[in-house]
Amino acid sequence: MTKTYEGGAPLAEVVRSGFVEGAHRGSVVVLDAAGVAVASAGDVSSPIFPRSASKPMQAIGMLRAGLTLTDPADVALVSASHAGEEFHLARVGALLERAGLDASALHCPPDLPVGAAAREALLRAGGGPSRVQMNCSGKHSGMLLTCEAAGWPLDGYWRPEHPLQQRLRAAIEEFTGEQAAAVGVDGCGAPVLAVSLTGLAGAYLRLVDAEPGSVPRTVADAMRAHPEIVGGTQADDTRLMRGVPGLLAKVGAEGVIAVALPGVGAVALKIDDGADRARMPVLVSALRRLGVEAPVLTEYAEVPLFGGGVPVGAVRPLW
């Protein structure tokens, strides 16, 4: 029987006008540079769905299966949850065109851009949802190109039993050091595998510590060199990688984020109710336990709350 995630501990509080009106529970693990857990809260050993935080390992699986990308920005794209900005859409379109495909080959559903500015601009122009705008279209484009390179059928490339997905599963299990406890369907329609937060943090540490020139290091280096492609101009993981030199970061849905800094350590966390607003203050608290400081962390240490258009409180870490 699959071990069930037991839920987390109180990690952040919601304070409005000096009154605590709520709290966010979750789980978080902090690993040192040797991969040893030096701090944790909640349940960090039971499986959770990392959601898009699995994408760097999936990109490793694609490259190992034969995907050839000469531009590191394209490696970042297949690892991305992009914001649907023009430079994202143009790069996805170029990847598909290279394979002689168009957006109809993508299994990810039509969607609006997740980036607020891109979404608002699209709606003002009278546009609507499309598959290319879906934030996982870079990953799906990479999956299609991998199938072409390996001689696998494009039909059903998203199904767990497809050879592509078997390779991607092998990469996730290798880097987390765990067998997937469950297989689900992610928001984009591709499989998502359940692993622990400890396994997820360890995977990120292995990526940044990999040998230069190796496939894992190629993915980590591409993401860090092109953070705006990984998320978007204003995405949390993008801003973290810009603001903390050497940091690898990737968010996932339902309040997940994983980061690693070579020679320092790694963090993985999940906010149980999926609230993005609690994710970054808790992450800052965790990184500070590793001695990491940077102006961007000060900006994220608390998330302001507004009343009548002015700041009246904040979401701040308890842990």
C-alpha cells in the first residue's frame, strides 16, 4: 500500500492589522552540502506530487534518450513552466517547426498564459487560449522531439506506458533515489510521479553537483543561464536564480518549490493548501538556515497583505 502524505506543520501565518487571521501548514526539508538533512518540518519522507518541480529530471531523461538541443536556452525551455511571453511562444514555435510539427501535435490543453502581463495583453488584443501558451508547452515540445530522435511513435507520447515516459520515470527515480510511489496525471496531461520532499531536494543537489559537461549539469547550467525562460520575467524561480548566483530553482503547482546551491545545500517544500503566497517566505526561512542571504530573499521574506489599497499586514514564516 502506498504510504500517504500525513500533512505538514504550521509554516506561515497570515497577519492583518496586527491580528492573526490564518495560517498555512506544510512540509519542508533542508539538506546540507553533503545531502544530510539538517532541518525539517512536517512530513518529508512520504510521497507528494512535485508537479513541475520534476521538469529538470524529465529534461535529463529526454537528453539521454536522444534529444539534441544545441542552444542552452532550448534546454531551459524544455525544463520550464513558462509565462507565455512572446519570447517563450516564439521559441516553442521554433522547436515544433524544427520537427515539422505544429501546435496540434501537443497534448497539453489550450490555456491562457500564466504570466499576468502576458495574459492581460492577450485578452486586451482579443486573443484566447492556445496549446502553445500553456505553460508546459516547452516540455511537451521537447517530448515530441525526443520521440522523433529515438524513433518512437508520437501518438500517445504522454501515456505512462510509452517508451518516452518510461525513460523519464527512470531519470526521476535515479536522481531522487526513490521508486515512484504513485503515477498521476499532471495539469498538462503528462504523467507526474510521487516522491518525497527529501528525495526531491536530493535530486536538485545532485544536479548542481554533477560533473561539468554531463547531462544533469547541462540541464542545471542551462536553467541558471536562462532563468527568464524557466519561469518568466517576473516569476519567483526566475527572480531567485537571478538574485542568488549559482542557485537552481523550480516551482511546482500546489505550493511546491525545490532549490539547490552547490557547496551549500538544497531545500524542498510543499504548502499543503497549495497557496503560492506562503511558499516564498518559508523558502527564505529555510535558505537562511543554510546561511544564504541576498537582497532578493529580503524581498520575499514576507508577502504583503492589502486593505483599501495600502499594506496592512503580511504572510510571514513561522518556521
